[in-house]
Amino acid sequence: MKTVDTHTHLLSRDVRFDRLFDKIAVRFFARNLGVDPTALKDRPWETYVQAMAEAVRNSTYIEKTCLFGVDSRVDARGRETHRDRTVCAGNSDVIEVAHRYP
């Protein structure tokens, strides 16, 4: 039995690579994911999800991964105070990806 302790975070469905920094960084991010930068810019969530699933499927060492969403920040009363548009993904998105790529 082999165990690799790893996890990954799901991008937000609302992610857009349209800020100046993003327009520069998306090429490097795409290269690390092994995807076309144009596809990542045009369809960021879907491109990322497919690349992540393919990386796990093709891995020699990883058989499974634990996928996490990232919550937004809330105050003491439970009111949302900040939602990062890059990485805030809800449970429904995580469940959808898990069902699509069991």
C-alpha cells in the first residue's frame, strides 16, 4: 500500500484571468498545468478541472486526491466579507467535479 498525502484546491467558477498580472501569469500557470494558455484564459474553470483530473489519472504515484473548495471570509455573524474570485469554490462545485471524475 502506498500513501501520498496531497490535496488540491478547486478554482472558482468565476475565475477570470483579465487583470494585468493574470495576463502575464496565465502563460506560466498554463505551462505548469500542461494546457494551452488561450484555453485557460478563455475557459479557465473547465480547462483547470480537466487538466487536474488528467494529471491524477496519468500519475504513476497518485491514485486518488482530496479536493477542497475554499470558503469566502465571513464575520462573526456569518456575513460574507470577502470572496476571492480566483479560488473561492463552493461545495456544490467540489461535488460536481468529484462525480464527474470519481
